[in-house]
Amino acid sequence: MVEGSDISMYYDPMISKLVTYAESRDLAITGMQKAIDEYIIRGVGHNAPFIADVCRNDFFKVSELEIATDIMATSTTELNR
């Protein structure tokens, strides 16, 4: 990528990924919150503030794998500000 490059909507989600892991879900979420707070993205729109809100959401913190489909339906007030 160089300044002025166009990113097709088909590749936009693949420009950057942030992955954390730890001995427990709680520790991984804490690591993700810290990493998002320190993440620097310039020049393009992004959803980092939304992802930070998801990581701080109580439902997300206590849920398991079903979170991928349930989080938006059950937490729209807090997440869709």
C-alpha cells in the first residue's frame, strides 16, 4: 500500500487484523482493549471505536462463541450510538 492507493470494498476488511490471545477469555479481552486503545490507523475510515465498545460490553465479556451473531441484536443501544 502506498499513499493514494485505492482499496476495493472486497479487500477493505483484510487491510488490517488485530488478534489477541491469552490464557483466558478475560485476559484476551483485556489485551484486545489495550491494543485497540494503542492502535493507530490513519488515512482511512475504520471501526476501531466500535470494536472497543464491543470489548467493553458486558454481554460480550460473559458470552462464548454465539457472540458473533447475538451481540448486535442484544446490545444495539449501547453499541449503535
